[in-house]
Amino acid sequence: GEVLRIRLRGRAGKDERGKDVPQCIADCLKAHYGESRPVSLGGLLVLKKGRARLHCMPDFSKEPIRTPEGVDEWLRWMEGEAPMRFMFVATSADPGMDLRLVHTHGWGEAG
């Protein structure tokens, strides 16, 4: 199949939560295809230099987490140093399946 190659240099957005690359891709897919046509794009992101803000999921919460702020408090946040690689999927819209529209897993050479 065809390959889409995206090259990025730095972060230009002013989003206070710091939108990540897969979320930006999902937003672009949604803007182009709309809510009625779910389209997904998956791939590999390579961080060659710099740092990335990352999270690790601790054990599942004993209490329901009901807000984005609650999720942010539950996750363990850290910075990772390049080089790193990330596998991701970004989806334009949920077709009623309660999908996670953006999901990423990553690893670095340091482990």
C-alpha cells in the first residue's frame, strides 16, 4: 500500500494540554472525513532528538475516573529522552463502539 511520511520539527501549537502528534493527526482526519465516516491511520513515530512528555498507567483505579483532570492525576507523568519510537493509531470518529480514538505505545533505547 501507500506510505504517508510526515516530518516534523518542533511543536508550534498553543494548546495548554500540549496536543501530541497522534491527536493532531486524529483532528485532521476528523476535519476532513467528519463524524459520519470513521477513518484510522496507524504508524511509527520516531523521536530523533529532544524530549517527550510521557505517561505510564499505574494499577487500575479502585474508584471510577470521571473527568480528564482525574485521568491526568491518576497517570504517572515523566519526560523521556530521544531516541524513542512510538506505535500509534489515530481515528477520526467513533462509530458507536466506544473506541479510544488515539492510542500510542512507545519505547526508548534506554528501556
